[in-house]
Amino acid sequence: MELLRSQVGDDGYYESMKMEPSVRTKTLDSLINKAFVRKKGKYQDPYADITDKVGIRFVVLLTRDINVLQGIVESHPDWEYSLDRDFQQEKDKDPRLFDYQSMHYVVRAKRDIDLHSATGDLQVSEGTPCEIQIRTLLQHAYAEVTHDTLYKGNVTADALVHRTIAKSMALMETTDDLLVKAKELLAGPGQQLESWETVLKDRFKQIISGQDVCYEYDVKSMSFVLDALQELLSKETPEKFQEFWDNPENKYMESQIIDHWNDDTLYRQPTITLLYYLANRRRHLLPKVWPLPHDSLNGIYRDLGLAPTW
């Protein structure tokens, strides 16, 4: 998990990982049942040949989130891997197939590995296998409903049951495809707002640097304001914003922000720097998209020597 966080960050981790990874060790009864009942005769050496005695499952939000975990599994230096089940390859081989889906890796330790944890120390011997499953939230829901019933031979389901289950998987695939597309369409505006958020926070920190004020901005308030101002931001650039605040003629506004610090929470948020900028450049348009009462803009317009336009 540390590797995943290092690659995608905390925000990316919580966005993609929708369940805590689950680890399980197969019980002796389950091992015996698999070796001598459900798959009798398949294994010459059941204990050595059964590779899912220990397993871990990762459940991510969408199929696009699987790729990052795949890269970590396939590049880790402590083990060698084999991909025992790849649902994408299965679909490519038979496009008409709507069936159980999951990525199944088997990894084997390349050497003896010493593990240290709060529950004690453990040595994983060279060659020890572990199964790693990676699936989406929708695939996990499908597996939870169907896997024990249809794929472990507990009951004999008729054709209608299989057909209904296949239709549900087709619907899940369609849903995943649409959600991935939606995320891609949202990525453009989202990246633009993230850039503005970074610029505003940096500028605000410069303004209050050395001041005897307590600064802790509200993430939700920032997102709320930036989202409301998207139309105006599409006509502006962070570079123009920086030029505005770097202009010596506009430096007096920095002291205005500090002077109003205790009067209004609006002046204690990084977005105040954007409001001064937009009021100066888009004085007539800003009130039309401003999501809060217009009176909250009075001080900003007054500081800029502008008459309210509402």
C-alpha cells in the first residue's frame, strides 16, 4: 500500500481504493475440500500445487484503476509472478463472454523474506506462493453474489439463472465503461481547477507570511467557489493572475486582506485573492456567477475603487 500511495498520492489512493485490502489464509478444511472433493484428481501434490493457500484481494473503483496495481505487482523485486487469470484477455478471446471477472496473480518469493509487524515476526520461505486478486467494485459485487453458487459447484443452476447472471455482468461492464468515460471527460476541468487551487494557496501564503494570523483554509469552500467561477476561469490563466499580484501598483491589496482578516471569513480563504483579481478584470461578470450574496463582494469592490454592479 505504501508503493501505491507513493505513486498516486493520498487523494488518488482514497479515490481508487474503495475497500481495505482483505487478506485470508485458507483453512485446513477448505484446503482438503478443494484438493480431494471439488477438484479431485487435479493435483499430483495438492499442498504444493494449490497456490491460493494465502491470498490478498484489492478492490478498486473502476477498471482503469487496476493498471496501477498491476504495475506494482509485476515490477516488485521480491517475487516472481504469473498471471493466472486476466479477464481482459478472456474477453478478447471470446467477445461474447459475460462471466466472472478478476485479475488473478500468483506471486512466489524469490528468496527468504523476513517480515516484521505488530503481530510478530515471520519468515516467508523462498518459493512460497500467494494469490493476488484485483477487481473493481462492480466485479466484486458480481462475485459476491454468484461465485460460491455458480463457480464452486454448490448447486446446479438452470439456463435461466446463467442467462440472468450473464446479463447482469453485461450491465456491469457497460456501467464501468460509461463511468470511465465520465471520469475522462471530467478530468479536463478538474485539472484546471486543481491548477488554480495550487496557485491561489501559494499566493495566499505569500501574502500572510510573517503576519500574526492563523491560517487553515476550508477545502470544501475552495471547491465550491472555484466550481461556481469555472466560466470566468476558462477565460483567464494562472499566469495572468500572477502578473496581477506581482504588479507593485496592486500590492496595497495585500494589506487590505490582512486588515479585513477578523471581519469576514471570506478574507481568511485563498479564494479572496482570486476575487480581487476577477473583480478588477471582470467587474460586471463576477456578480452574475458569484454563488453567495452580492453584499459579500462590497468590501472587495470598495478596496478597488469600483462601484457595485448589482
